Amino acid sequence: MTSAAQMTPRGFKKQASAALEDVSLQRALGNVRDGFIAKRSKAVAKLPEFDDLRDQAREIKDHVIENLDVYLERFEQNVVMQGGTVHWAADTKAAQEAVLTICRLVGARTVTKGKSMIGEEIHVNPFLEENGIEPVETDLGEYIIQLREEPPSHIIAPAIHVNKEQVADAFLEHHTDLPRDRNLTDNAALLAEARAKLRDRFLEADVGITGANFLIAETGSTVIVTNEGNGDLTQTLPRIHIVLASIEKVVPTLEDASTLFRVLARSATGQEMSVYTTVSTGPRRPGDLDGPEQFHVVLVDNGRSKLIGSDWQDILRCIRCGACLNHCPVYSAVGGHAYGSTYPGPMGKVLTPVIMGIKEAGQLPNASSFCGRCEEVCPMHIPLPKMMRHWREEEFNRGLSPRLGRWALGFWSRAAGMPWLYRLGARMSIAWMSRKARKLGRPFGAGQLPLAGGWTGHRDFPAPQGITFQSAWRKAKREPSRRPLGPGR
């Protein structure tokens, strides 16, 4: 069986099928369906101006994207003015090397990490391990999956696929001094055990790495939001603080960030505000009681700058709230690991082809019912279904989609351009499927159909009822009195 760490976007179909059969995973995914969705709905209902805030948030991010170079340069200037350093990384390799170089400045052997999706994107943990540096995750969810040697399955709840009993098993396996009879059956006991183990790691670390929810151009500050406070310890106790962030995280002012905060927590976890909102501006100053000696920001591009002016530019508005994952019927059925990428769910179906290429990630944009729930709940009004369609078009135009599918679309296009052939095909199809439904004794289902096993292998194809639309239209034209009235008539 393929482990989560070995899954790739190319294997999505096989991985999704396995996820559907995983009883433990399906039980864990109930937390997504029953938790996040209901909490978001209640939080939004309590804020009458929520939709107005969404509009404001979209305008802020659109303005930044249109002037991204200006705000990034302003951010760098202010970081330097505050005593920090900015490192520009065009791709994963450059970002990894920047982090390693900084760690070697102090001969780091241990690095603590706050939650960072960019860290996952550039695979910073295995890279540091290869170079003799031990990374220690301090977010509880990330710590759990680090022990289990798995990647995150959700962008805000990385261990959402793990049940409580599995967490206890991981602790018993890796915490060698833990008594075998220790009671780990409740959440409080699990939290206490993790806290006890991580406390010393915070104190031992030479370097702390965090992500960033926002970068403030006017002050050169970075901002993270957490519910555990681990981010504060990660960036204040070690000698060096490294911030990993993608270039689109920059916003003009703290006031702009506060607008985004109001839609972020409500969309992510159903909270009015996350428990901790931490603003970091440069290294420790004379007279400060704590803080790092050095402050570094690694800005990662990884293909994002190429999106500006493209059909996928709107994904740069994403604030990583996870609402699109929580409301996606595909994600809620198969979880995050099936996607085989850092970013699962609808936003991942758009962003992963940017990072890995459509040849590698082509199955992901196709794994959508296009129900539109992701766009409906997105706090940034990102048109995710439209961008998935653009990726499908890109895949088709480059000849990367399955040959049978391209052939079928070509045949359909030709038939649709020949009215007589289209009418003949429609009549023959209706007659054949109706006859098949009657033979099966299913008045409303035609059973399995040729070349459509992926759909009809698990559900009946609805048998057509009555006459074709074209026939009904011609009949209506012959009998004007029976024609339905249009709007305003």
C-alpha cells in the first residue's frame, strides 16, 4: 500500500479509491463535515457586514497583485530598516539553500518550526535532515504527523485525518519514556503529553522557523495567527528567527491586514479571531527582554509571479483559510493525502499545477463536480471552478489529456456542428437507453453505459423521459398558445 508521503498527483484516481475504502479515514473526515462547516455558518451569521468585508478584502488583494513589485520592495526596505534581512528565492532549491545558509551561521543542530505551508511546499524538513539538522514541529497537528511520517492532509488542520486513538499510538511509539499504561484516552492527556515533550525542544533550538499569514509593507513586519501560542515561542526563544513566506502574502498596511483578519478566522475555524495574532518586526533591540538576535525573511516565488496577467491570477488572493476544502464534496470524501500534493482541495487543484506543472498535476483540476460551493464560501471571491476549467483547457490544448477523451470531445464538437447528425444521434440514444431501462426493469435508470464506466459503474445513468428538447421546441412553435411565457410577459 502506498504511504501518504509517496502519493503523487498522477496517482489521484487510485489514491482516491483507496481513501474511500479506508474506514478509519472516513470516520476522521466526519470532523470536517460536522465541524468546520457548521462553525463557519454560525460565525458568518453573527456578522451582518461579512459580505461587505469580503468585497473589501478582494479589493485589497487585487490592488496588491497589480502593484506587487512596489509593495515587495517597500517591505524589503522596511525589514532592512528594522535590522532584518530579506532573501529572495525564485524556486524551491533557492529557498532551501537560503534556510540552510542561515542555520549554518550559528551551527544549528535543532530547528523548531511553527506551522508553515511554504515550509511544506519547499520540503524544508527532509532537506534539513539531509544536512544534519533536526527540525521539530511545534504545532500540535504538525507534530502528530511528523511522528507518523506523513504530510499534512489539510492546510489549517494538518492531522484532520487522524483519530484520537491513532494519536495515542504515535505517542506511545515515539515517546520512549512514556509508561505503557499511561492513560491517553482524552484530549487533555494528549495535549499534556505533547506539551511536556515540546517544552525542552523550544529551549534547545538555535533557530526558529515560522510561516506568515501576512507581510506588512509599511512596517516590514510579519504576522502569524495561531491557536496554540507555539508560534510565539518559536520566534522569540531561539537566536535566529526565519520567516518563510510566498510573495503574494504582502499587504500595504496593518489596517488592511485587520480587514483580512476578520474574514480569515471566521472562514477557517468559525472563530471571530484566532487566539494569538503575533506581529514580528526585526530582531531584538537593546532593552528588549526576549526576541531573536537575527531576523530573516525568505520570500518564495515558485512560479507565482508568472500568474500575474494569466487566467490563474486570482489564486494569488488566497489567504489559506481552508474554507474551500471544508465545503468541497470531493475533499470531504477522500481527504487531503489522495491529492498527492502540498495543497489539497479546490485551491490545490489550481495552485498545484502552477508549482508542479500541468503534466504532473493534470488529474487534480479534473477531480471536481463544479458544484461551485468553493467559490460561494471563499472569503476572497476566488473563481476556483473557472480556473480549474482553464487548467482543463490547457491540458487539452497541450495534448496531455487522455486520448480517448480528446477523441470523444472532437467527435462531439463535429456532431454538434451538424444539426441533422445531432438530432439523429439524440433520437437513437434516447430510444436505446429507454429500451435498456425497460429491459432492466428500472424505469428511471439505464444502468451501465459503454465508455462511461467511471460514472455508471457506481450509479444508474438517468433514462431519458419523453421527447428531445428540439422536438419539444418545434412542437411549441407549431402551437404558440402552449409556448411558455418568458420573463416579463
